[in-house]
Amino acid sequence: MISIEAIKDLLRTREDGTLFHRESQTLEFKESYNLRGLAEYFRDFAAFANNKGGYLIFGVKDRPKRELIGLSEKSRSLLDMTDPEKITGFLLEDFSGNITWEHQVIEIDGLSFGVFFIEEADTKPIICKKDEADTIKNGEIYFRYGGRTQKIQYPELEAIITHRVEKQNSQWIDLVTKIGKSGITQNTVWRIIDENKIKENPDYSCYNFRNKRQEEEYEQTGKMANGTPSIYRKIAIDYIIQIYNNEH
């Protein structure tokens, strides 16, 4: 969620008018907003989502010195006309997984600034699914490093994969523990999952594809490769128990 106070802090200036804050893992400045730059902005969205989340702020000049210039009338107009549904649609077309974001135009000392806040993704990595404007490439994974967006490097990708496996294992342990306490048998769990299509519902679970090709085949054909595991969300456990209790 965008915090006005947080944005004011990020845009604090020294006596000479230059900004205190530099671009970082969680902050990127842009001078102006235009439709030609959408692919570049989306690349930053994915990079932030694959790291810790962050802010993309328009209306800041970064060179030769970092200073507040505010949005031009044209940029402000384009931001006012930004349709969140269309942007989300573009993101779903260009990237795997879900990128959660919000935007707002904020007034500070008579200047307007466009602010986009991108949340850290629940399920990583976010992977590019198609080529777009020579800026984003099919199969690439973008990551936010100190003050720049670039293709992910091996150590960060390994950390993401390790965390995903550990998260999946932890969720299964929680699932087994909680279901065990409720007295539900394993066969009953699988029946409830199957009858209520819990595995196919993104609100309750997501597929843990082993590679990009496997994911693309599923999107094109709707057929899931044998042995593809699912990561179940905590809400799925509560839903399974609720259904079991209603049956008894």
C-alpha cells in the first residue's frame, strides 16, 4: 500500500535541492511517464516483484544531479488516464505469476509525482513469457539489484528456488499437522481437493512448474505434465477442514 509519508521521505531534499535518497533495490526514479516506456516499466515491475518489492517514482531528474522536477502536463495526463485493468492485463500477458501493484499521483510542494508501488511476489520467480519492444525477452528473469534492473544472476536465482522448495515443504508439514489434528484421513483430503477443484483454483494453490517449457505447454494445451506438484496456500487448509466439517 502506498504511504504518503513514505513517499515524502523518499523525496526529501537537501538545502541545495538535491535528493537525500539514491536509487536502490527498492527505489527507481524516472523523469517522465510515457507509453513508449511501458515495456521498460514492466521490466522494473518484475524485477521488484522478484526481490523485495519497491517504488517506481516519476517526476525526478536523476542526472546530472538528483532533483525534483515534477510531472509535465502530458505525463500527468497519461498517468491520470492509466487503466489498472489494462496494465494488469499486459503484465499477465508478458509474465508468469502475479505481479501485485498500485499507483497514485501525489502532490508535494506544488509538484506532481507519479508513484507505482510493486509488492514482493508470493511465488517467485516471475518469468517473462514473450518478447516486448526489445526490452523484455521470452524466458528471462529480471531482478532488482542496487539501483539497477538486470537479468538475474545465479546466486539470487538459486536462493529463490531454495526458498520456494522450503516453503512448499513447510506448507505440506503445516497441512499434514493441521489436518491430522482434525481427524481427516489422507484419502478424504485428496477427495475434497479433487471434488472441489482446489488444485486448479489459484486462490488456493499454484503449480510448481519444473521449467518454462512445462508452464508454456500447460498454458497452450491446458494439460498438466504428470508429477507436477502444487503449492497450497494456508487458506486451502482451512477450506478443506471447513468442507470436511460441513460433511460431518
